[in-house]
Amino acid sequence: MPEQVYTVAIVADQPLPRAGMERLLGDEPTLALAASVESLDELTAGPGGYDVIFLDLPLHGQPDTADIIAKAATLGAPLVCSSWDRPTTLVTAIRAGARGCITRYSEPIVVRQALWIIAEGGLCMCPRVVGQFRSDLSRAVDTDAGGLAPREIETLKLIALGLTHTQIATRMGLSEATVNTYAKRIRAKLNVSNKAELTRMAIELGYVVRSRHPAA
């Protein structure tokens, strides 16, 4: 009986990591390279339905990585590669849809194993980041009673303070469309449907303090 062959898409904005992953896949008969692109937008234009997406997060700038991961997850199961020294934590990555997390220093054998595990429906964490993941998870349990990602908490606070989505986008350095996405996720996670209920939940969860004086 022939072995199962899994399709893998590579998304990496740097040529060398992209070439390295292409070479790694070329040595594995059960891992078939289905696409290799610079950006997720290029991959979105394709058919999707990949077993695994190797997603190398950009080295430069501060993109909303949670949204990038969530977008990748609509096309396949993401294996996210990052230095993990940015605000996006490992827990945030998993919540956004990542099925595995590795670093740029992970050994090829670890990357192969991660690809296989994820392709078969599992969840994989590189040994190099297990300690950091436990630490992130502990902080998330202690500080995030509402099940929200850090950027979602920040958005909820600003909504509760009365800012419009346009004002929040300016304050956080994001597009208004991204803020709209955050607001939609927050409503779904907290099971609320309007701004008044969002404000109430922000107060109940301790993200904002109830004002003693009504707004003028």
C-alpha cells in the first residue's frame, strides 16, 4: 500500500528560508511541495486546501501576526516559524489557528517531524519553545479570564472607553478592517452582540473600571 503523501505550502518573505524548506521537502517523498510564495496574499490566490502551511513570520515591521496566522489557517494547518521575541506569544499563535510552532534555529529533523504531526491532525511544539510556551500559558491563564488575545483585550478596553473603530485603528496603528475583525472575534468569544454589552463585559472582566460619573 503506497504511503500517504501530504501537500505543503511554503510562505516566507526571505529567499534563503524559502529555498531551505524547498530543499527539505525535496528529500521527503511523503511531503509534496504544492506552493512556495513570498506572501500569504499570493497563496490566497491559489486553490488552498493544503495539508500544512509552513508560515515564516516576517522579520521586519510589526504586522498583526495573529491575523496572518488566522488567515493562513483558512487555507491549511499552519506550522509557524518565528523568533518568538515579538509581542505575539506562542499562546496567541495557537489561539489564532497555528497547529505547530518552531524557531528559526530548529533542526531539520524537528521541522520534518512537525510537518508530519500536523499533516496527520496533531499539534506540535518545538522542544526549543516548550518552556516559553508553558510560561506564556501560565500568564494567559492568570491574566486573560475572557479568553481574549492581547490585542483583543486592548481593543475591548478602547471600545469600552468609547472610542470608535477609526480612533482605535489610529491608536493601535492598525487598519480599520483589522479592528473590525478584532471586534467581531471579541463579540463571538464573549457571546455579546452590541457595544453596551461589550462595555459591561470589559468591566466584569476587570479590563476597565466603571466610571462613577456618567459621561457628559
